[in-house]
Amino acid sequence: MTGGISLNWDRSLDLLLVHCQGEIGKVIVGGAPEIPGATMLDKMNHINTVDDSLRRFVTFEPRASVAMSVNLLVAPTRRDADAGFIVLQADRAHPMSGSNCICVVTALLESGQVAMREPETVVRLDTPAGRIVARAACREGRCLSVSLDNVPSFAEALDREIETPRWGRIKADIAFGGVYYAIVDVDQVGTAIAPANAHYLAEAGIELKSLLSEQVTVKHPDLPGIDEIAYVMFRGHEPDGAVRTCTTLKPGRVDRSPCGTGSSANLATLFARGEVAAGDRRTSRSIIGGEFVAEAIGVTEVGGRPAVLPRITGQGWIYGRERLRISDDDLFKGGFALSDSWGPQVHLLTEEA
């Protein structure tokens, strides 16, 4: 990876640089320390509650930027999986992400860590949210698209009213699609989902997330530790029937992809309203025009709640590779983030540390 240059490094991390519909989801493919825990959920909770040094190292400056995630490959903790991964972001480790999952599958197959079979390779992934089965369309050593059979997704509450100082009383759908979302029709905050409005949407989403934490309580019935609304996703409707999506992330940015877990959560709200049945599909379109297809492939229950089984299809792209030096002499081993690029609410990154 160093192109023939000899470097005296004792420890390093090897990463593949991948994006999914423009959303960067780097994948750590070598050098990561062992994370304690009997299950992938235990490992995620260890990162979030005991030792977050690796997360901070790879998601903060000077090694990272605000608009990206890093995926930690982990040996699976269950026999019916080929690989495991945990999503690392600047605020915390998260149990699942559709775009990041597509990045991981693409990296596993094109790097040879999981054997590629043409025309389709099935990859079974162990995640903190549960097992994900991915089907990748493959040709000539390339991963052309990935379809994820996501975890059961369900609506927690529809049209939940939230009191806000800026927009008065607004309504949000609260739903789980791998993580919990508050889905807000974008016209309620007086704008539309468009690139020119990204800054406003980012700040609005983070403000709403803070208000939601005070007014709405969630707790997954089967997954301990998944007990917060992770993201606010704004929703719009296109003339061709597509759903326009804009997920907002701490400390104040928007998802470049159509958002797989958010599309799953939205599918769950449509199912709960009787607007989607098994076999139906919806297109999710991002703020920059990228698309996922969200399909309801079945129905089930989670903790007594009706749930939909989503399949999310999209494409990832490996655009490079990277090696990061790990050294105790590094002045900024713990990383840093400044408000000039991370936004005025950068302090929110340390609130849950």
C-alpha cells in the first residue's frame, strides 16, 4: 500500500476508501485491535460505553472529515455469518447503516476477503442490529450492486407531535429501520430537500434531534442499548412517486446517500399506514439525486408490533486505499474537530462521550 516506500511504523490501520451514492463509508480491513464482547451488540456497546479511542482516532481530524463514516470489520460472533461490522461515526458507534453496509459488502468482495461468485454472491453480515443478508450482483471482479435484506423495521409512532420554538408544533413519524429515526415532512420546516438547502436542513435536523431527546422515548424491545432516536430524516415527495430523503447527522451535516436504514424506517411507516404491502417497491432519492430501491419482501412482528422486512438496493464504489499510522507519540491521537468545518454545534460530539 505504500508504493514501495519503506516506513518505520510499528502499528497501522489499512482502509479501503469506498462511497455509496456519494456517501463515504471507509472500511478498516486490517490492523484494528480486538473489541471485547460476546456479540456484535456487546462490541458496539463496549465502544460506546468503555473505550471509544479507535472510533475517535478514525473519525476525527486530522485523519478524517465531517462528511464520512468508518466501518470496522470484525470477525462474526455467530456461525451463520461471513463477516461482521460496526459503523463508527463522529458521535458514536451505530448498529446499522444501509449505505455503509453496501460499502462493506463491496469492500469484502472486491478485496477478496469474501470469495466473489458471478453473477451473484450472497454475503451474510453480523451487525449489532441483527444479521443482514446481502446479495451482490457481480461481473468481471466488480460488485455492480448490492441488495440488503435489512432487519425487521417497524413504526413506533405515527404523527407524533413535537413542540419546537422555531416551527411551532410539528409532526414526526418515529420508526426503527436498523436504528431509530424521526421522519419529518420537510415542508414543516419551511424548505425543500435540495443541495442549496443542505446547511439549513442540517442545522434544523440537529435542533429537532435535541428536542426529540427531551420529548420522545424509544427502546428497542429486543436489542439492549438501542434506546435513542439516532437521526432526523426529512422527507419529501417527488412527482414520479419517489420519496426524497435527507438524513441529518451530528454535529450538523446531511447524508449524501438516500439512506438505507432511513428508507427502511420510512417503508415501515408506509406499511403501518396501509400504503405498502409485501411485494411493493418505493424509490428513495437523496439530496444529490442518488437512488436506492426499497422493497417490502415480507411482514413479521417485533415485540408484538407489526413489522416489514425491507430490501434495500444500491451501489458502492471503491475509489482508493489508505494506511493510517498508530503511534503513542501522535499529538492528536484522540482527534479533534473545529467549528469552521464541523459547524457551530461541534460540541454535541462530546456530550455522550
